[in-house]
Amino acid sequence: MPQLEITYERSSVGRPERQKRTVRALGLTKLHQTVRQPDNESVRGMIERVRHLVSWREVEEESA
């Protein structure tokens, strides 16, 4: 299943509370942190809400 690699690029200081909560819901807590989330509609919707604060790319899940 494809995943998205999301990197927290710009600070949410001074942004609306909703955007701060969205960044946190994506699992991002520190600037330049990168997390992997499943590629689904809800995660893509969250990225769309804070697209000016994050960067992302599609990655394939490595098999263990």
C-alpha cells in the first residue's frame, strides 16, 4: 500500500488553531520532522488544509 512521507517545513506559530491541530493530527511536532502516513482521502485532506506548512511525496512501503 502506498504511503505519504510528510515533512513539517514552516512553523504554525501565528496560524489559526485549526491548522495547528491539523499539523499535530498528522503526527508532526517539530520543524523539519518527517512522518509516514497511509495514502488515503483523510490524510490527503489534512495535507490540503496545511499545504503551505508541509511538503509531501508518495513512497512505497518497504516489505519487512
